[in-house]
Amino acid sequence: MLRGEWAMTGSGPAVIGAMMAAEAEGVETRFGRITINPRQAIHFPTGMLGMPDRNNFCLTHFPSEKMARFKLLQSLDDTGLSFITLPVDITNPLIERPDLEQAVRDLEMNVEQVAVLLVVTVHRDTGVAKLTVNARAPVLVDASRRIAAQYVFPHTKYMIRQPLTM
């Protein structure tokens, strides 16, 4: 592992709600066919960063066994828009718990109900995929109210491209 890399461990609390088969829909995405349940939408009142008009998403399993640790945050407003995310616990090695707790308070969410997702970027370097997560702007989901926001920390303590080791 390189200095500054974070090894993926833990499970994270971000699987929100069990999907009912009768309510599931198949959607074709850039990652292949996925199953979503629009009735379990997660609403982003202000959208994702840079996309204020994309407000409704579903969290689903990534359609690849190799990427089972990740979740896909799929837009319901635009089927061509999705984000690979990494669920992490509120206590994790990347973001200090007091900072996450402050973010949760700022967003008027309940810390006991929050799921933390880190947006993943895949970088291709000479045929090798390298993964980073945006630790400076995690997605916080209030699982009980099904609302979410991408919170940007007001300091540079956390990296925008934090390397991951598989």
C-alpha cells in the first residue's frame, strides 16, 4: 500500500431499505443493467454538486461481483447519470468522526440515522484502474427521512482524490 492510500475495510451502513421484488424496475446504465426501486428514492433537495436539477436517486448494488463493496447511486431524473460510491461507517479512517458529526448537525440530520457515502472516481493509467474517493465532499443520507446532501468540508484537511487500495 502506498503512503496515503486507504485500504477498504468495514461494511458501512448505507444499504437503505430492502427492495421489494414487485416494486423493482430494471434500468440500463453505463455499468450494465441494474435493479432499482423508485419508491425508495433518496431526495437531494439541492441536488448533487454542480447538478442542482438532479434531485432523485436510488442506491443499489453495483452490477459487478468484483465491485461488491461499492454501491451505485443512480439518478432517477437522468438514467445516464450515476455515481460509484463507497459506504463507510461514521467512524472510519478517512474522515474524523467529530467532523462528520458537525456536518450531520449542519444538515439537520440525525447522526444515528445517517449513512455516509464517498464518491469514487476511477482513473485509468496505462491500462490499470486506480480508485480514489472524494473525502472532502461525502454524501450524507438520512435513512429515516430518505433525504441526502453532498457536504463540502470548509477546510482542506481531507483529500478530493484519496487513493484506495482494493
